[in-house]
Amino acid sequence: MTASCATTDELRTSREWGVAHFEGDVADLPFSFLYGGKPSSQVLKSANLTRATRSTDEHRTERTLLCADLQTGLVVRCVAIEYDEFPVVEWTVYLRNDGTADTPIVSDVRALDVRFPCDPDRGAVLHHHTGSPCTPADYRPFRTPLGASATQCISTSGGRSSNSDLPYFNVETSGDRSSGGVILAIGWPGQWKAEFIRHDKPELRIRAGQEITHFTLRPGEEVRTPLIALLFWTGDRLRSQNLWRRWMLGHNVPRTGGKLPGPYLTPCSSHQFGEMIRADEASQILFINRYLEERLDPDYWWMDAGWYPNATGWPNTGTWEVDRKRFPRGLRAITDHAHAKGLKSIVWFEPERVTPGTWLWEEHPEWLLGPDGGQKLLDLGNPEARRWLTDHIDRFLTDEGIDLYRQDFNMDPLEYWRQNDAPHRRGITEIGHVTGLLAFWDELRRRHPDLLIDTCASGGRRNDLEILRRAVPLVRSDYIFEPTSQQCHTYGIASWIPYYGTGVIATEEYAFRSIMCPNMIACWDVRRRDLDYALLRRLVGEWRGVADHYSGDYYPLTSYSLENDVWMAWQFDRPDLGTGMVQAFRRSESPYESARFFLRGLGPESRYHLTTLNRANEREMASRELMDRGLVVTIPERPGSTVITYRRVAPS
């Protein structure tokens, strides 16, 4: 497990907060709703209350609270998890009708409804990021002061959880950067909303949950709220982000064979040429052989969209069978060839979007949501539809020898959900779909314990905490290749998501280094013999030599900017290994040949051996000098880049 860097004070604060809110009075529960128009705090006071506590493993304690309204049959169940080595508390609320008639209206359900003290003069500061709407500014960081009487409302759009904004927030509760605060994450692959409200009181109220809820529950029916996770921190905010990264790596990023996903080179033949829709068995085997012939040593072969029958092009989804005209032996011929060469396989699916003329459209219209014409949504809240999908994909993965299941989602589902809801059932279709999606993935992973899932929703538009516990985003954004934007994407996403990927088409050093990240989707046309394969081998080798550092602590070393007259730089540090790296970029219009960067997180009173890749430049420096006086980096080229690695050699 990734080691925590939490302090004793942080752990104590987290535990005391958990006890106060889950073991105390029901008025202090950290969630709220209206029931028949009455506040939940009032309703639950008269409910039958039971509590239970147990250890789920050596690192976690589970607290379960049950509140039963004996008059109407409503049962509220809150399941909270506290972490022994991280100052994290998380919970999910479940609402069930154990009665014999429909419940009164449940509305305004907020999975999180809490108040934190903050400095009455300085207020609080909210740190948040753009999601991935396919722009150069994807994952852009923002710093929003919350002064007296301020309200900041942030939500996603279209029903995909990181479509417009990321569902991750860091709140400095006093406005003083050296004081402390709380990190908040929302796990909900649907339409969420978060509100940060300052009144005249020296406190900040935070409310978050599914955006619209107004429904009755039928007898025997149960629904759930979004997952909420809080991480409490003191001191330096950048350190808090690394505490978050360590918790993500230690308890959330999915593993295969007990191991975190490694740095993978995952080439395919579609991203550059648009040929995947007409790919066939021979072309895919040709590409695999050419990558190996040029000694680029991929880890996976990636079969992207279009391998199924698609009369009108790859977006014609809904028939999840192999097109036997182009693949007479199925995809198995390709995956077997890859396996024989030491490669694993990735295959693209998009089961939720269904278009006219496909098998699902024609055979099971009762499973689909949406008006006639255009495209429809496969309703994963329909148990029959979900069972069929689970069994079908399970069998397909086995029969075709697929190692990594890639699920895309190129539509906004929100209006499909809402148009299916009756006035007294608003939010129910969304809850059913979200719950069904997570259950589908959980069952796939249960049946295939070594299966890795790639989440893609038009590139990075569904990256909430529940999703990232089950899948990794191999494509962080559909805005790819261009160097400045890719630098900015890494700069922003690395604060929250430690494993991610993007596509690389670059055949020169600056652009390649601008795109380097834990997963690299190689999009080179290896049918060409005139590419500089010696250079590509060197660049891939450099990436492999440093890529393990992406699972370390992350420190931005410059400000965020999309302008081309600046430098951008960051540091990834592996304190467990005593190693790290600095990536620095002098953009095309920067007049400055040198910049000074103050490194972070180095061992006190130590010396480090520094190596500049491809520059034959080595030296030793003391940690205090690197952190207090800074590392001077010179890049004569414009644009230009450098990668400097370091390793601890001895105490100074």
C-alpha cells in the first residue's frame, strides 16, 4: 500500500469528525433531505435508530447507521468508512421503502450537508478544476475566494461527471495558505451539484449531491446517493494534494494481479488516420508486427471503434458482434497473435449509446430510452438489459481473448433520464442507470479478476471517484497531440488523478515530452519506413526510464498558463525511492533561456545526483540548495524541453 504522510493531528481530526457526525446526535449527520416537506433532521429524531461498527480490513473501519421510520416504512442506511492511515472519511446513504405503500415525497437529497468553521475576516478559498470538455484548457485550476455572504455553485453538465467541471475540491477553510482545510470528492457518474455558502457567521456550509431529486419510493425499492469522501489536512496545500494522491494510489486506483497499472505503451491504428472503421485482420497484424520490428516494444495492442458491423460508420453502435467480413476468425486471431508476441489486448466498446438499424435497436426497443429517430440510451437501470449486457460482454471478453475492456460514452444522458421520469419520480431513472453501470463493471471485474477497465466518455468526461475505483482513464481528453495544451492537461489533472493517458503522434523531442504521461497511446503510422525510428526508440526509452515517477508526489513548479511566452515546469518525487524528476518546457515565444525552480519534498540534509537526459550533464547538489536557492535550468532552444532526474546519494 502507498505510504501515508498524514500527521497525527490530521488523523485525530478525521477520527473526531467521524465520531461526532456518525456516533453523535442525528441532527449532526453529514447529509440531509426533505421527507414529506419536513427536514430529515426532524424526521430522523423520532426514527428507530441502530448503529454498528466493524473492521473491514487492517486499514479501514466501517460505521453503519440505520434509521427506520416505523410509520411510513422509510429506512435510511448510511455506510461510512474511516481509514486508519489516512485522514479520510467517506460515506454513502441508502434510502429504502420497507412499507406496503409508496412513501411521501423524498426531495432535495444532499449526500453532503456540513458546516466548517472559517476565519471571519479572511473567509475561505476554494480550489477547483475544469473537467474535460475537449479544449486546450481541460483540467485548468481555479482559485476562488469565498468572502462574507459568498455563494459558489458548481455542477457538471449533461449527466457525465467531469463533462464541464471536476467533482474534486480543496477548501482552505481559513483562507490562509499555511493553515489547513478539507478536500471533497463526489463519486457519482451522473449529474451532481456542489454549493459552497458563506453567511455572516464564521463558517462555510458545503452541500453536494445529485442535482435534482423529488420522488416517492415504491414498496421494496431502494436508492442510493453519491459517494462522498472528505480528507482533512493541515499546513501546506500542495502537501494536501499529495496526501490525496497517495490515498488514491493506496485505496482507489484499480489493480490487476495485486499491482497498480504500470506505464504502458498502447499503440493503435485509428487515432491518426481514421482507418479503424475499415480495419481488418491483416492490417492489425501488420501494425503489431511493424511496432515490434522497429523495437518500440508496446505493452498492449489497441483495437478502437469500428470492428463491429457499422453500415453508416463507427458511430453506428448497438450490434456488439465482430464484423466477420473483415475479421473472419474474429478478433481472437489478432489477440492470439498479440499474446504470442508478448502483448496484451485492448478493445473498444460503447454499449450505452444505441443507433438505428443495430441489433439492440431492432430486437430490444423496450430497453432503450429516448425519442424515435437519432440515437437512444441503453437503460442500465433495467435489470434485464443489464443482465444481458453483463453476460454478453463477459462471453465476448473470454471468446475473443481481450485483456482490457475500454468503454466509451459519446452522448449526454441527462435529458434521456429526465424525460423518462414522472413528476413524482424525478431523479429515479438517473439513479437506476448510475447504480446499474457500477454494478455492471463490478460484475465484470468479479468474473474477470485480472481485467482492467478503461473509462472514456468522449475523452475524460466521466472521471468521478466511483468510476476511478473501477477504471482508469487511458484518454484524459479528446483534445490531443498539440504540445501547449498537453502540458497544461498534465499540469492540472495530476493534482487529482494519478493515472491517466493520452495520444502521441510526435516524432520530435519537444512535442513528445509535452505529452509524456503514465499511459501513452502511440499513433505513429508504422507502415511508413521513412520515420526516424532511432529517435522514437530513444524517446520511448527515456519515457520508460522515468515513467515510474508519475506515481509519486506531484509539485507544480510554475504558474498555469496557456500562453506561449512562458515556461512551464513540474516535479514528480518518489520519497520511497529517493528519486524524482523535473520536466521543464521553454515555449516558442519565451525570451528567457534560463529559469530557476525551487524543488519540493526532498530529504533534509541530503545530497542528490542530477542527470539531464540526452545532455550528458551530471552533477551533485545538496537538498537545501535545491529547495532554498533553486535549480537553474537552461534551455537554449525555442521551443525546448528538458527532463532532469535525481537520486539521493548520501546525507550531506
